[in-house]
Amino acid sequence: MASRLEEDLTCPICCELFREPVVLSCSHSFCKVCLQNWWRDKPIKTCPLCNRKSSRDIPPMNLALRNLVQTFAEQKKQTPSEQREQTPSEQREQTPSEPLCSVHSKKLRLFCLDHQQPVCVICRDSRTHKDHRFSPMEEAAEDLREQLRTSIKPLQDKLQVLTGRKEQFEDAAAHITAQARQTEAQIRHQFEKLHQFLLEEEQSRMKALREEEEQKTHNMKDKMATVSRQMETVSKTITETEEQLRATDISFLLQYKSTVERVQRRPLVEEPQMEPGALIDQAKHLGNLDFNIWRNMKRLVKFYPVILDPNRADPELILSEDLSSVKSGEKQKLPQNPERRKGHIVFGSELFTSGTHSWDVEVGDSKRWSVGVIGPVQRRGKTENVDCFILFIDGKYSACSLPDTVKSLSVRRSLQRLRVKLDFDRTTVTFSDPDTNTDLNTFTETFTDGLVPYLITKDNIPLKILPKDVTVNM
């Protein structure tokens, strides 16, 4: 009832409670100011509702209606519970801070679709908005909200993509940290092995030096003792003889014969001599010392002609710590990497572009594997990405040069090792059995760029790149 009464006490022009209401001859009432603004610049003064011509230019005041509006407004202030029961839209309409029309100081009730701005009811009939399209504020707001929702949908989708990309980068950053720590631990382990080897090598060489020093010092002491004894004997003989020389003539002559015999019984024996090699052999201990240490280090050092790249390995493959072997295992959680490919494949870390390269792969008892190289070649006047490999599956061997050549191989005995030889000068890729020195297949292609080795396995038995012997040319 309060809402219905409020509608009856509302001006049809400004949609607010009457202020100084006036009544026309057609019995319709309006705010005095609203009616004056409505009639402004109009030659014929008509009712805004029924369009009947007014009999007066200055309509009389509707005192009864004014008193009723004042009473209703006072009661409304005294009953806040009714205010709480009003709808949110009604409460917003009574909010004193609600913006007003900057031209007419009226509440903004409509939305001009042509100017895309809120307007009041007076603006609707002004020259500025002549022949414009209008919509109720609520409908316009809902329509524009829907348009804005549609407009921001690509941005929301973009935000979702960026959020996913950020998560990828966060995963990659965490993986980089884990890689760095793991690599650091392995570097430290390798240097600890080298440090231990150098320490043992130093101790061994120091021990050999001390043993030589002890032996040769002992020899020198023996010679010095022999010389000392000889010196003592000779000195005694000299002293006794000199005493006889100082004796009186008769005493000297009486003792002369025995003195001569004593001197003659002490022949001058040959004194000990310095023998060759009596001194420390410094040349043996110091000559090419670092080279000899490095040569002894060969038993500790391994050289792998192909190093597997963990960043280019299928997540279901597990690489050894030294990156020389690979086997199938449980799928690992790894960050996305454009270099990584699926298919249980792992690539070598180096791109071969010239010269001759050879490496052996131990396949052992693995039941399903592939060993090969991949890269661009020139075929039929155009460049193609060609995959040359030996495949073992279901107990059968095949030589393949994809995308077009597959050939069955006749192998006398199961391969334990497979040798791959890449010759850029002859433009050939040769696969052979190093245990029997038997060529299995040779592919001849026109290489246009580098080739990358790779291994494929779907078995938990590792495929291993075998180390090569380190030789020194002098």
C-alpha cells in the first residue's frame, strides 16, 4: 500500500514526490518546475499526459496534494522499518548520493542508446536528444553488462592462457633449480674421485721417492763407514811409524825391520767409489710428471662419443647419471620443453656436421629398441628430414630410412652391440656388428645439415653408449 500510495504521489515528469504541485484543467497534477520546463519554448501549452490544451498559462497550486505529500514524507521518515522492507532499487532511488543530471539536476532514469549515456526525463524531450532511442536504466545496464561480459571473454581466456604459461615457467624454474643441484652434486662427486686419485698418486710417488732416498742414503752410509775404518787403520799405522821416526838412532834401527814389515802389511786398499745411479733419479720422478699422472688417470677417465641429452628425452625414459645409458620407466613430471619429443626417444646432445664419427651401443637383451640418426638431406631436388636407423622388434631386425624405405635384415646371431659410423665426406651412415665385424646396412644420403644421434627403447633393460679407449699420440 505504501508503494502504491507513493506512485500516486509521484510526478509523472520527474518521477519523484511532488514539489509544489499544480493542477491542470484536465485534473492532472505536476511539479510546478517540471511543468514550466516541459512548456518551455512550446507555443501551445498542453498536458504532458493527455495532451489537452491547458486553459491557464499559470495553473493553480494543488494544496490538498501538497499537504498529502508532506504528510507522507514525514511518516516515511518516522518508520525506518518500512524503509528496510523496500526493494534495493527503491532504496537506491532514495539514496541522497545518487548522481543527478548535470543539466536539469534531475535523477537519471533513462539511458540514451545513441549517446550511450544516462539522461533524465527532461533530457529525453530536449533538442540534444531529439529522435534518439532510449531504454530504461535497468534494461540498458543489463544489456551493456552482457556486452561487456562478451567483450572481456577474450581477455579472460588470455588470462587463463597466461596463468597456465606462468605455471609452466614456475615448473621450469623449479626444475632448473633441481637440475642445478643434481648437476652440482655430480660435479662434486667427479672431482672428489679425481682428488682421491691425485692424492693416491701423490702418496705413491712420495713413497717411491722416500724408498729410493732411504736405499741410496743407506748405501752412502755403508761406504762412509768403510772409508772411516780404512782411515782409522791407515792413521794408526802412520802414527806408529812417525813415532819410530822420532826415536833415537839405535832404537830406530833396532825396530826398523819390524816397522817396515808392519807398514808393508798395511797395503793401500782401493777406496770405495761412487757408482752410477747413486744419486736420486730426479728425472724419473719429475720428468713429464703431469703427463704421466694424466696417463695413469686414463683408467679413471671415460670418453663417450655420444652424450644423451636429458632435456630432449621422453618423460617415460630414465637416463643414467653420466648420461650414457637410457631405459624405460615410470613417467616423470617434467616441465614442458619444445625440444622434447614423445615416443620413448632420447637425442644426443651434439649435432654432427662434418668429419667422421663412430659410436657403439650396447643393446644386450633388450626386446624393443631403435638406434639411428636424424636430420635434413637432399632428395629429388628438395630437402627432407630423413630418419636412418636399425630397428629391433618382435625378434626381427629392420633397416629403415624413413619416410620411404624399410628393409628386413638377416642377422646370424642376436646383436649385443651395434656400431654406428657417420661419414660426412662419403655421405654415408653405416650400421655394423662390432663383435663379428659385419656390416648390416649402409645408407647413402646427401647431407645438407648436421645429423643428431638418438636411441629409442620401450624396455627396462638399458641401452648403453659404450666408452672409447683414450689414446695419446706422441
